[in-house]
Amino acid sequence: MKKYFILFWLMIITIGVILYIIGGVNVGNTINTEKDGDLIFKENELSLNDSSPTPEPSSAFDSVADDQDIEPTETPIITPTPIITPAPTQLSPVSNGPYLILKDVGEPYLNRFGLGPADFNKIKQAGFNMIAMNFDICANPSDVVVFLDGAKDVGLKVIMTAGAGEAEWGYPCDENFGPDLKPQWEKEKVQAWVRKWAYHSAIYGWDISNEDGQNFPNAIRVGDNWIEEGFAVSVSQLQEAYKDVKEADPTRPIIIRMNGWFFYDYDFNFFREGNAFGSGVADIIMINAYSNVDKYFSDFVGTVSRRARNAVKVYNPNAKVIISLGAWREPPIWVKPTLSQFDNDFIQAKKTKDLFGIAIFKYGAEQSDEWWMPRDASELWSVVDRYSNF
């Protein structure tokens, strides 16, 4: 009996020794070392006879030892806030020549501006590759979406308001304002507007001024005295607007529209009250060279284009110039141009050095009884396509 007892314990000891030896060879250990404050993990070989590399874990759970308990956790569902990154726009002509731009597309008082897919197709087929809106920051957002998407669907770029409208300069959307209200830049509102729409790829640039506010309600009310009574936007205000819009969207150019008659009625000192300009005001200057008045001047567009281009380059050598031609009727001042006048204006505009584009004012809307170019100037609309490659 004693002999069996001794043999039993010898077997137990032998098995223990064997297990100890095997454990020292085959069990992998993780050695933690610190270097410069960083925790470094080093894996021992899985086996002395196995030289294959340690496989990369396919998930967080694969990197945990098989015998380690894992507490189940619920993975939260995270909805990230989208980051709006406006698409950059290069200040260069399109491949087939300068831009042909159609202005005042739609009417602000009509549902969806009185536009539909047929309008955008019609505009594109006529040869235009850019359009300018006819609304301000009071516009219904759903209407703006339809407008921008409609342009994008047919490959039209959009000049978007960010100061061209009266609401960007202090006039309330409910039109409840006093007769003494003067232009006051609405920085927070305009920047919010720019950031709201900057994601849309159809937008080409931001328009911050239309003839220094000459078409704002109180300026219209006082008529010819609008400058003397202080209703004109100043250079410093334009510089502020430029800076603020650039801050909200640094990737797109800033555009202003200027009254071409200042470059025809005066032989020098073109940039005065009512026609403000200076450094840090705009990247692109659109000159409204509207010759369509009762007494037509055949040299008007050529003179205005040359003087405006040269004067602008003094302050901003890199500025681009667009010449805008009048092709609408609005009594008692504006008359519809004849076809020969329209042709002459276009020929004169084409001669502008470093021309960035030619714009035509205006399209309007079919639902409007005021003006719709394809209906009310069909003879001009029918020949627009021949100007698309200039």
C-alpha cells in the first residue's frame, strides 16, 4: 500500500514538471515598456517553432485574449453634422469663350419666381451659361432650392445675391420701414444667408451691390436727389460687405454692378457718390451699359466699356469686367432696343479688352405681365444664340 502511495505522488510531480516546461515555452506574454511617456506593446512569439507574423486584429474584439471576459456595450448611433465646404470657383472664362449671362431670371413676387424646368432649358438652349437671380435674402428657401437646382440640372451657373437686394441693406422683409431709412449693412443676416447656400455647386459668385442702392425704395422715392439725401451706399460700406461675405465664403468671387451712365456723362472722376468703387470692393465688376433710352447713342456701349475697364484696373489690376446690355422695356425711361441697336451694342461690348462676359437684362417670367423676354422681345431672343460664342 505504501508503495502505491509513493508511485502516485511521483506521477503527480512528473506531470507538474512537464506542464511547467510546456507553459514556459508555448504561452505568449505581453511585455509593457514605457518610452518617453508612451506605452509601447511588444508581442512575444506564439511558439518557438512558429516564425509567422502576428496577424492584425480585424476588430477591437480580436485584439482581446480569448479567455478575457468582454462586457457587452451598446454602440451609440451618431449622426454627424455635415460640414459645408463651398466649391471653389476659378476666375477664368469658360472653355468656349467669355460668359454669356442672363439677368433678372424670375420675379420675386411669384411662386417659385414664376419659373419652371422649361425656363432653365430655354435659357440654356439660347446659349447662356450663367444667370443672375432677381430676389434678396427674404426669398422663400424652398423657392431658392428650386431655382438653384433648376440651374444646376441644365449646367447654368448662378450669380447669387448677398447685398444686391434691399433686405441686405436694412430694409425689412415686411416692407415696414420709415422714409428716412438709409442703407445699413446687415452683416449677421447676410453671412447666415451665404453660409446657408454656400454648399450648392450651382452658385458662381456673390453679388453685393446693385448700382449703390439707387433702386432701393427710399432712393426711388426721392428720385434725382437720392445721392444728396444720403441714400447711396459708400465705398467703406462696400469694403465692409466684401470682407464679410469673403469671410463667410472665401472660395467664390464677389461681384458688384455699376451704373454705366457715370462713365458716359463724365469724362473723369467716374467713381463718385452713387458710383462708389475702390480697392477691396469686388473681384468682378459688372457695368450696366444700358443704352436703351429714347435717344440712342451708338457709341455709348463702346465708350462706357473702355472707360470703365481702364478705371477699374487702376484700383484692382486683377479685376474682371462684365458688360451688361439692356434688352427690356420699362416706361417712361427705358425702351426696347431695335435689333440693329442690339447688334451694335453687342459688337461694341465685344471689343472690351480682357472681357470676362456679356450680360443681358432681362429675362423676367412668363407669368408676369411686365416683361418676359422670349415673349416681349422675341426678335431679340431668337438671335441671342448667335452671340454665345464671342
